[in-house]
Amino acid sequence: MESPLHLLDAAIGVVQHHDGVSGTSKQHVAFDYAKRIDLGFKKAASYAGSILKSLMVKDTADVELTVCQGRNVSVCEVTQKATADGSSSDLFTIAYNALSHPRTDVVGVPVNSDKLTYTVTSKGEEVMSAIMPATSTDDVENSSPFTLWFEARDVPAMGAKGFKIAVSEASHDAVAVDSTATAVKRKLLRGAGEFEVGNSAINLKFDRKGR
């Protein structure tokens, strides 16, 4: 039986051709490389998602894991749809660590609204999080205006950790976050169209006009 990973393995093997590595291939060949990798990636992602779901999600009947390939440009159809005004629903996110040692990092999830309350938990414990305006993505179609940031702490080596994002209609104006050194307050000033970050020593204001 052919492995679900074979298509991606084969595509990566083809791309190792010297013209593919050096970038000297003709454009139609480069397009073919991209097509092969995309098809292989989708099949491999579906297979990996089914395994992670069976291992990490207790009730898998109504859960479907999706890879957001446009997350780096604030595009993720699943999270944006779940956080749209009037149609909010909870999310489940899995952070995978491909390194050979435990890793702590900050994860960004594109969301469509800053008027909702987002509560991030892992194994029943709340994880610190904050809503911030997305970086400039005016030239990206269907990009999200906001990003929910939360800390994925101690994700095991070659392993994964699950996070539940509970979305509710209750709004908030400020989120207080305890860091190891200083209490930092992030505040959305909706009326002024500005975003403020500060502590006892310094305050920074960012103009959000046009977002």
C-alpha cells in the first residue's frame, strides 16, 4: 500500500533537480514543481491531521483539522469565519514542534473581530493571549484585520500541544498580561483609531487609520 506521504516525497525528489535548486528551470517547469508540491502537501497534511486529531482531540466526530497556508499573510478561512461578528464559534489549534528539543513560541491566529472575547486554554489552564492589529496586508486579498497571539509553552520535542480558543460575544477594551518582568497592558482605543502598548516606563501608540 502506498504511503500517504509518498506523493510529497516524490515531488520533493523531483524538485532537487539542479535546475529546480538553482532556479534556472523554465517557468512552465517551475509551475509544475509548485503543482506537484502543493498536491503532495495537501495529501500529507490531511494524513498528519487525521493522526493528530485521533491522538489529541477526545471527541473527533465533529472536528476537522485544517492547515492554514496563508497564515503568514493573515489569511485563514477557518479562523476568520469562526470569529466573524454574529457567527462566532470555538476553535481548536494544534502547535507542532519539529525540533529535537522542547520549544516555547508565540502563535498568531488571524481573526476577523476585536469586539469578541478570546479565551485560550491548554489542558484546562488559561494561556496568556492578546489581540493586536495585523501587520500591513492591504495588498493581500481576504486578509484578516486582527491577530490573536498566544504563548505555546513547552511544546514537546517532535511532538504537539493542543489549544482551545473559546470565542464569546462579550467585548473587552483591555487585556492585562503578566510577563516575567513587567505587567504589560495592551489596550485598543477604538474611538481614537489607535493601538497602545505600554508599561510603567514607556507607552507606544500605533495609528490604525485605514484598517
